Amino acid sequence: MVKRVRLKVPVYVRKFIEGEYGCDDRGVVKVDTKSELGWLIHAISRSIPYNYTYPEVKKGENLLTIQYTTYEKVYDVPPDKLDSLARQLDEMFRSALINEVRGKHELIGGDYGPYVTCFLERYGIDVDNDVNWQSMRKIYRDYLESISKKRQKILAG
């Protein structure tokens, strides 16, 4: 059975997921059950009574519509897990950003700002409108600081 879930996510997360998994003309992301996002949806899904209601979503809000397949009619993503799923999608974005920038930064070196910009441009994320460039740069900077602290503990220990 084909089902859909609609999530309120930031613009940059929506564009990242659409770029990663592809979307149709209506902006619906079709997720395979064997993909990372498909496994995640399957893991949080459960049997839901027929009288369960989902919160209303306004048209003006930034929405991501994900279409997935399940074999049971009553098996669905519960409304109380929608926020957790949106947070996990943001974590997937952060992880992809860190992994790509880290790979280029360790290989080439130098300033990592252009690598962040390259990542954002590939997914069509506009630095001026969709996201604050400094906050995206801070994601990788925070990662470098945490790695530095871990290394200092290892060397001191």
C-alpha cells in the first residue's frame, strides 16, 4: 500500500532530501523501502487505529511530502513521531554536510568555506534566501572542535 507523510522542515532540509532521493512534478519524494529514509520510516511506523487524526498543515508552511510503501493497511507513521522524523532528517543533512566537507578538507586542505558552498549549491540551496551561510559553516566548525577535544583527551589520558 502506498502512503504519504507530510513534514514541516526547514527549506534547506527539504531541498537536500529532494536532491538526495529525487522528487516528481508535484514535489513528492518517493522513497524506496531499502533506502536509509525508507528504513527509518519503517522503524518508527506502527499500527494506528482508524480514528487517529493527524494535525492540520497550512498551505503556506514549508512542507516535505514523502511517499513510501507498506504492506499493512493500518501500519503508518504516528503523529507523535512526525517531529522526531523531521529532526532526524535535519541530522541526515548535517551528517552529509560534515562528511563531504571533511573529505575535501582533509584531502585538499585550506579554508573549508568553499567546500560548504559547493555542497549547498549541489542541492540548490540558496545561501541568500534558504539558509544562513555562517550557520552552515558553524556545523563543520563545531564538528572540528569536538574532534579536537576528543583527540586531546586521548593524548592526555
